[in-house]
Amino acid sequence: MADYTLIRHSYEDLKFEILVKPDPALEYRTGKKISPSSVLVSDDVYTDSGQGTRASDESLQKAFGTTDTLEVATMILQKGVMNLTTEQRRRMTEAKRLQIIERIAKSYVDPRTHLPHPPLRIQQAMRDTRTVVDPQKPVEEQIPGVVDRLRSIIPLKTEQMLLEVSIPAQFASHSYSVLQSVGTMKTSDWLPNGSLKAILEISAATKQNVIEKLNQITRGSASVEITK
């Protein structure tokens, strides 16, 4: 494992680099609560770290609005492009690949059967189409391009459906936030007895998961009917 790696950031025609510890930097960027000072090799900001050329105060002020190098280094740490080690790239790529497969399986269906494709089928289609996953690009930004490639092998369609849901009073409050997280609430009516009636729009591929989740929360007392 290398002792350090680079994170680069550009602003207009200016380029900046900082040196960071590879694994702590990756943990920081994936949400682990650790202090930037434990990630940075130093708070020096370079224009060319290989040559040891430090960024001028003028360029730091122009790009970041401050000449405080620790503050600038922290900003670069948060939003710059990180040079991943080979092992980090492998781990991140595989994790992103699994996330993309899971999201497609939940959000798209086979238009011939109106059922989701099994994750293994999607995974194989990604191999067959030699689909490249970017370990540093958000999943949401990659899915449209991945789906376009997969459609040359397997049919994929986003299909929405409406569920009419009735939740007994004792489970209504908890269920409301769950309904919001799994779909789009078209209507919601709180009845005098405290129960909840709602029309929920979801991806057809997630229907079974949504019904199972509601039954789990309400101990099987929820009423779910397909209206579309």
C-alpha cells in the first residue's frame, strides 16, 4: 500500500493537488466521521506535488476565497478527484457494480412479463456488454448509460403502478414515512379514527418489496390494492 496518494482539483485554468493517506481518505469521502487532519499527509497545497511547487496565496484566494491552506486542503479533500490505489479501485468498482445491479433490478422490469429481471441476469448482461463502472461517479448518474447498453441484450422498461393503501391507526404514523421513502405519495387522507388511506405511485419492480415492508410494519394488517 502506498504511503500517500493525490487528490486533484481544478478551478478555471488553475490546478491544485494535496497529498492524503489512501485508506483514511477513502473512508472520509465515503462518510466516515474522521478529522481531515488525520487524512492529510500535510496541509500543503500544490500546483505540482511532483516538483514540490506550492500554490500561491493569490491562486488560493481566487479559487477558494481563502489563503488558509488547511481550509483549502479540506475543501479539496471533499470535492477533488482522488487517485485510487489498485485495490481501492477494485473494491469501489465492485461495490458500485452491485449497487447499480440492485437499483436496476428494483426500478426496471421486463416489458414482456412486467416482472423485474433477476440480478444475476443483469450482472451477466453487464459482462456481455463489457459495461464499465466508474468507481467515483454516483450510481444515479451511471444508470441511464448502463441501461442503454443492457437494452441490446435484455429488454428493460420503467413501469409505474398505483397502490391504494390503508393503514390501521396504531401503525399509521410510522408507515407514513415509509410510504414516502418507497414511492411518490399521490394522495394521503387521515381518517377520524387515526387510520391512513393513501395512493402511492411506485416502480412496478418494487411492488413485492413494498407490500412485504408494509406487512412487516403493520404485522400484516395493511390493506394494499393495485389500482393501475
